[in-house]
Amino acid sequence: MALFDLDDFTRRLIAETLFYDEEYEALGNLSLVDERIEQERYVASYSPEDGLFVIEEATNWEDYESGSDDEIGYALAVDSKEHASYDNVEEAAAEILELARKFKLTPSITLLFEEDDAS
């Protein structure tokens, strides 16, 4: 029996999060959050238009006041630049895990629908 590999488990979980359901036009979106400054730092998802898994680095954030009645608990990115894009989800998942480790970031998962994204 193979030993449990936490890195492999984590990469697979990240990869499963970055899904696209064409029938429902639903996207799995993974944010990496810096809890010390309460901001999204990276956002990853699948881009159906490009057929790529894209990781974006946040460059500007919404106004956010710590301790407010907001359910999210951090400032959402309102602008970003592309950090990287990948043809396969395994490579994207490995980079997301590396970014989380390097900057000590925590994950936040959101389900998006394409019509929501266009507004």
C-alpha cells in the first residue's frame, strides 16, 4: 500500500476545484488569500474562451473594513494581471500550491456562473 502523500492530495484537490461545467456554465474559482492583510492575492480558474487554466495576481482591491459584517472576511481583487496560464490543470495546481507555500496564503473557493461573470 502506498504512503499517503499530502502534496499529491492537495494538488488533486486544487485541480478538482478548477472545473468547468459547460452545461451549467459553472466555473470553480480558487482564491489565495493573505489573511495578514485581509486581501485576495491570487485568483485561479479555467478560461473556457481560451481553453486555459489561468492564475491572476491581484493588483487592486475593493474597499474593505476589517471586522465589518461581511461574510467573506477579506478584500476582493477588482483588478489583476496574469501571473501564468497552463494547458493542463496539474501544472496550474502545482503552481497554486507553490504560491500558497511561498507567501503563506490560504484558499477560498467560489462557484461562479458565466452569466454572473459578464455583469
